Amino acid sequence: MDPIVEQGFDRLLDVIKETKAKQQDTADLIVKEDKVLLEKMISAVVPVVQAAGSLFLQKAKQDTKGDLYDQKYYPDKMIILGKSESPASFRPDDPKKQVTQQFCVASEKGELFELMFSTDGFVVDTYASPLSAEDALAFYGYDILYMLFSAIRDYALAEEDLLDALDLTLGFLQHKTA
């Protein structure tokens, strides 16, 4: 084999080893500082939640067909970061209420909650239980970090697309009127 090719191949193997070591060091640092990272990401996502978040059901009645009426919603917008595969057995505000679905959400005020849904067949209601960054990571894992990153990235890309569309529209208008 040509010595130049061998040198290039050896260098490529060295780069792979260096990259793997750097990735491991970075991953170790993230694990060590995961709570801080989550708190900073929650702060960074606030404008996204304010602009693109949803209002979530607080309480409603359910008719015999399953349709909801007399709905009340939480006043703050939220985005879902994760869903529990095994919801809590009961709600902290009322141990008689069984949790049917449980989500980790971020509010437009930069707070984390567990949103716990319950139904008795007639009333559907929820409880928003405050959640610390440490508990959110313990219960929902690192997927919530990825969801926050995705929300920030997707919103930023959407904003860039909107600006590009506006620029194109303005260019068209200026060209047409000129």
C-alpha cells in the first residue's frame, strides 16, 4: 500500500479516536451539569412557548358521546416535553383521583409541571404539579432536553422561513410597483 494512503488512513483513525474522546468528555460534562442545562433551556424556550404554545384543558364535562363541554383552560400556554409511560397511581391534590395520562410540560413563565389528567366518566380534569429540573430529568430522562432543543430550533427555523417569505413578498411588491 502507498505510504501516503497509509498515513492518511492512520490520521483518519486518530481523528476518529480524538472525536470519540471529545464526545465522551462532552457527554460526561452534560450529565454532570444536566440540571443547569435544563434550567437554562427552559428560560430560553419561554418566547417559543409564548408564541407557539397551547392552552391545556384544566376541567371539562364529558357527554355520552365523549365530547367535551363547559371547558376551562389553564391561563398560561404550555408545550409538552414528555409523556409518562406509567402515570402515577393517584393525584397529589386528591388521592381518590386516578391519573389516566401524565405529561411533563413547560409553561410560558419558564416553569416545569407534571400535568396529570383524570376522568370519572363525566368530569375530565387535570392537576398541574410543579416539577423541579432535577425531578423532571429523573422521571422523564434526557428526552425533555431534546424536545426543548427541537422546540427552540424549529421555532427559529420557522421565523427564518417567515422572514424569507416576507422578503420575497416585499421584493415582489417593490418590483411590481416600480
